[in-house]
Amino acid sequence: METIKKAISTCDKVNEWVGSVVVTSAVFLFIGIIFSNVVLRYVFNTSFVFMAELEWHVFAFIFLMGAGFTLLHDGHVRVDIFYSMMNQKKQAWINLFGVLFFLIPSCYLVLTTSIPWVIDAYKVGEISIDPGGIPARFVIKATVPAGYLLMLIQGLVLLFKSAFVIIGNPIKDIPATKPQD
């Protein structure tokens, strides 16, 4: 039981750390890039392909790398009409089935298809098709399996936390994830 608690705590900390890095740096970088693009376009009447591509690369990075963090804080979209009126045990059953039948299979599918895709992009030295675009396209492609791996890990944590709630032995010293107010 202690080993499971430590593993759960470690996984939570990893996604918390990744999420805080995304929020504190990538989001501000994204805002700076958008601001720069707007200034370049409307003040200097110019734009750069590199900057436009960088904008959507950072945008993708934020969403992909923040997925596990969002799951940790129960921030993914769900229909809360019935869920919010259920007791903790029923919510745990829904979370358990959701992880088993939706999250794990979808993460498996994305991971098994995206990893070869990233490797191929790296091997061929894939770059942007646009002149002046971002080189090393494999870097942004690598965030797809990385983000899904973080989400899968957090999903497994949710599965274990839910199972412990169902069997009547919730992990007390690891706070249950709740939406942030």
C-alpha cells in the first residue's frame, strides 16, 4: 500500500510540475508570440512564417503537455448534470469505467500511432514545408506522445484512486482531485 501511495504521489507531482511549467512559461511565451505577430502585422505591415508556425506550435504544446495536469485537477469537460449529484463512490465507479474503457484505449491508440510518426519525422529530418518555417518538425510532433503519456499516467492514478474509494479504503493523505474554484 505504501508503494502505491508513493507512486500515486510521484505521478501527481510530475503532472503538477509539468502543468506549472506550461502555465508559467509556455502560456506567457504564447501571449508574447501573439502580441509580436499582431505588432508586426498591424504596425510594421509584415509577418514571418516562422512566427506564425511558432504560435501554433506553442499552442499545441500547451494543450498536449497540459492534459495530464488538467486531468489531475478534474478540469476536463464532462456532463456534470448527473455526476455532480452522485456520492463519491458512484463518481469513483464512473471515473474507473471512463479510464478503463475510454482513456486507456484512446491513449494507447494515439501512443502506438504517434511514436512511429515522430521517429519517422526525426529520421528524415522533417522541416516545415513553408520557406522560412520552423526546422525540426519532429520536436512538436514529439509532444503528441509525451502529452498522451502524461495523461495516461494521470488516468492510471485516477483509476487507482477510484478503486480505493470503491473498496472503501480511499487514500487519505493524497488529496482527491477536485475542480479548482
